[in-house]
Amino acid sequence: MTEPRLNHVQCLGARGLHRMAYWEWGDAANPRVVVCAHGLSRQGRDFDALAASLAGGCRVVAPDAVGRGESDWLPDPMGYQLPTYAADMVTLLARLNAQTVYWVGTSMGGLIGLGLASLPNNPIRRLVLNDVGPTIQADAIARIGTYLGLPMRWGTLEEAADYMLTISQGFGAHTREQWLALTKPMLKADAGGFKPHYDPQIAVPFRAMTPEMAAAGEAALWKAYDAVACPTLLLRGADSDLLTRDTALAMTQRGPKARLHEFADVGHAPMLVASEQVAVVREFLLGP
């Protein structure tokens, strides 16, 4: 598999500038740009398999959201919220000089894409929302909160992979080789071992969320969803605890009236590594 190019872009935040890393595959001059945005505690290399499938006909870009992977950490943890991520992505799109964008977003990355696709004059022409919608189940938030930001350290890649498998059952079945490939970019070398490759402070605003804030956020996200005009594909793990089937079906009836595709034996969230999952996204992005 071809290794991606690693680049950085300077972004403006509330407390100054920070660098956001992004991985890139394919011809940098290709006007067809696919941006792949990852989930809450993940990073851009989650999309290696999808990028490999698309890079022959597209320029594929997968950022590490600030606080993750090769990107800077923020001095104020309350900056780890959707407005910051969306502003950073606008800066990235300007750097890419992208006039036409296809957006693939998993979980948090889907919410970022949803926000951008709802704005007037946005460049997103096709939108893939991977196991996320305006209504997010409280049980899933509680589950993620049990491990997000905890101080962790592992002696070996294998040990880290085994642990991550215990908190990632919803990702579905992967071969050991695939799982190690998904795990390795999640690790940062630390005193002869490894620790998570993200700022543990990303958990601060996550844990500060109140039911009132969640309700206001849900209303705002539905309003944004109803403003999306581009063709939209909604992916759902059939066993997802974050995106219910009722919410998914509602998303097929309003706003962009998303096309829904469910994957059996997967929860939150499909990792777009399995050939079946890659094929569904590829057909939507590159098909007529």
C-alpha cells in the first residue's frame, strides 16, 4: 500500500495558532478532492484502505483533528469542540484550493462535515455520514466516556492492540493484520512503550456536556441537517448504540433524504476497511 504524504496547515484558534496535520494520497493536482474525517479519539490514518481504493481517481486528504495524531495540542481543552474543528477544516479546504469536495466523516468527522455542508456556498458536493446523525444516544456517550482520556500505557504494539480491541467491539470483525494497522497510528512512543496518540484533555469538554447542552446541540444539528442540499449517504452499523435505526430512518425522510446503507454485525462504527464497506462508499462517491 502506498504511503501517504504528511503535510501541515496553520489554523487560528481562540488562543493563537496551531498546526493541523493532514495525510494525502493521489495526485495533488487532481480537482476531485475527497476529505476523510475521523472519529472522536481516532486519527486520519483510519482511512488508509479507503484512500488506497480512491487515490487512482481522486486526491484523498485525511486530517488529524487538532489534539490527535501528528497535530498540535491546544492550550485550552475547551477548544476541543465542533466549532474549532469546523474552522480548522475551512482553513484546510482553502489550503487545498478545493472547489469541489466529497466528504467522508466517521462519527465526529461526520458531524463536522454536516456542519460545513449546511453552510451557504460550501464546496461539498457529496456527503458520507458514517454512523452518526443529529440525535446521539446518551448510552453511547456514557460508554465512550468510560475510556476517553484515561492515562494508558502499553509495553508493545500487540498489547495496545489487544486493549483497543476491548473498547472497539463495535468496529466489527477485522483480521489481526488489519487491526494492527488500525492500532499502530493510534500510538505514540513513550519511555520504551506506547501511550495513546491524542491529548487526554479532549475528554474535558466531552465530560462537561449537560443534558441541556446536548438537547440544544441536537436541535442545532437537525437544523443543519435540514439545510444540507447535496446527495448524502448514511452508513450505519446495524448494531450501533450511537445512531439508532429510528434516527437513521428519519434522516432518509428529511433534509437531503439520505440514502441509508446498513452493515450487519457492526456497531459504532464501520471502519471502512472491509472490501464491502469500501465498495459502498466508492460507488456513491465515484458513481453517476
